[in-house]
Amino acid sequence: MAYNKEGKWKGMALIHDNLSLVKSKISEAARRVHRKPEEVELIAVSKTFPSEIIREAVEVGHRLFGENRVQELLGKIGDLPSDLRWHLIGHLQSNKVRKILPVVEAIHSVDSLDLARDINRIAAELGLFPKVFLEVNVAGEATKHGFDPAGVEAALEDLLKLDRLEIQGFMCVPPISEKPEDSRKYFVLLRELRDKLAKRAGVPFTGLSMGMSGDYAVAVEEGATLVRVGSAIFGGR
Ligand SMILES: *Cc1c(COP(=O)(O)O)cnc(C)c1O
């Protein structure tokens, strides 16, 4: 943890600086490709960090947070102001859908038709219309969740019948790499897949959730509308 010379915790200043830096890099990346910076939303990924640390980001005006575990998210929501926006970005088990649906603004990790159907059914029971993203396993990694690109294409017709789901678009997590440029081809793949499926379905699918601490600038250059940034804001985990 970071302390200043007087031994006082200086976390708030750091988080503020980190948020400003990430936002300015998002703006620069957007301008490089003639996009408007406002087209890109920053999700501060607060997983593993306690509510007191998240509160520091709230105190400097941040409102949109991402968590990857249902239990952890539910625990933190209770500690923090009720006007925050929460997105679930990690794998969701069907038995947790009922708990999470009422509290999140969006689910980025819809990774199978079965899960989509469960969310749709429970949303109907609860009277909700959840915003969701379809997670695509862009590199076909055995360790990752997500539709494979051909699979999401094959499932699209059935997914569109789920009338409770507001499908925003697509999400991906490229293979881990030291080099941001390594992610570019996967971001392009996701965007082109979106373009193709949007045309076929006649639905815009404007949302592209892609880019993390290491590669969010590249993601913005390739069309991300939401970047999910954790360690560059809160520090290493
Ligand atoms: C943890 C996580 C992030 C943020 O990762 P950082 O490298 O810390 O920015 C983004 N997306 C998902 C799905 C995650 O699990």
C-alpha cells in the first residue's frame, strides 16, 4: 500500500490520478481514430479490492464498476452508495441468476445459449429486461468461457427469440500477453463478427466490451464502447 512521507495513506490521490490517466488515454486513443471519447465508457474493475478502496473512486466521481463474482459483488453493493452502476463481467452460473439480475445494469459474460435462456426466463419472472453481452472466446482457448465465433453465429437466431434480453453486443478477453498489439487482431475479429451478425439480424449490436489494463487503448482504436480496467486504476492484485 502507498503512504506519503508523513505516513498517511495516499490511496485516494493515487486512484484519482490513475482514473484521470486512464481516461485521458482513452480520449487520446479515440481521437487517433476519429471517434468521440464519449462513445467509450470506463468500467472500473474492482474485483478483489475491498469496499473502502472502491469508495475512494466513488468519492472522486466514478460510478461504473465491474466485478467478476456474484457473491463478492453482492457483498460490496450493500456497503456502497445505492446510485452506483454495477456490471457483472465474470462467468455466471445459472443458480446465481436470480440473485444478480435485480442489482446489475449489465451482464458481459453470457457465454452459452443455456445461460441466456435461464436469464431470459428468470428476467420474465422478475419483470426485468437485462442488458447483456455475448462473450466470445476469440482465440479458442480451452481455459476460457464463451461462444466460439461460429457458435455464436449458429445460436444467434435462438438468442434473438429471447425477448427479455437486451443484447447490447459482444465481449471478449484475448489471450494474456505483455504486448498490447497482440490483442489487436482479436479486437478486430470481435468487431467484424459484430458487423456481420448485426447486418444479418438487422440489429445494431452497438456494444463492444473489450480492452483491459494492458490493452484498452488498442481496444478503443478498434471500436470498444466499454473498456474493463482494473489494475491500472486500483493497483496490482
Ligand atoms: C479482471 C478482469 C478485467 C480487468 O483486468 P485488469 O487487467 O486488471 O485491467 C477485465 N475483464 C475481466 C473479464 C476480468 O475478469
